[in-house]
Amino acid sequence: MVSKFSAAGVRAIFAGHYHRNAGGHFEEMELVVTSAMGAVMRDPLTGVTGRSGYRVVDVEETELKHRFVEIEGDEARKKKDEQ
């Protein structure tokens, strides 16, 4: 399927709800997976648990940019309350 997308000129595929951020490339096409908003799981390769958040995508005529924005969780709120 990704071969057909690439042949059709698709520049990026965005998906979500994988419980961690992930991604890669196929030919010139970028594959981007954004974590779920709730239970973010530990990365099995790094052992690091991700953060909840959302992805902002800016689409222009010739350029596509995206970034992941973390949402402060309960731990960050507790630290702020203690200060």
C-alpha cells in the first residue's frame, strides 16, 4: 500500500493511537505515528516512557512541517502545586 501512496506523490502519512511516538521513511515519503493522549507506553528499545501530547502539522504548497507538543501530566502539576 505504501508503494501506491509513494507512486501517487503522497509526501507523508500520519497515524495515531500507537501508545508511543514512532516513524520512519519509505522512499521520499515520511511515516509519522503520534502517541495516544492517555496511556503512553515505554519504548521497548530505549526503556523510556513517552509523554502525552498532540502533533501540530503545518502544510504549505511545497513544504510540510510537524512537531509534537507535550501536555503536562499529573507529575508536573504536582510539582507546580508544591512550589
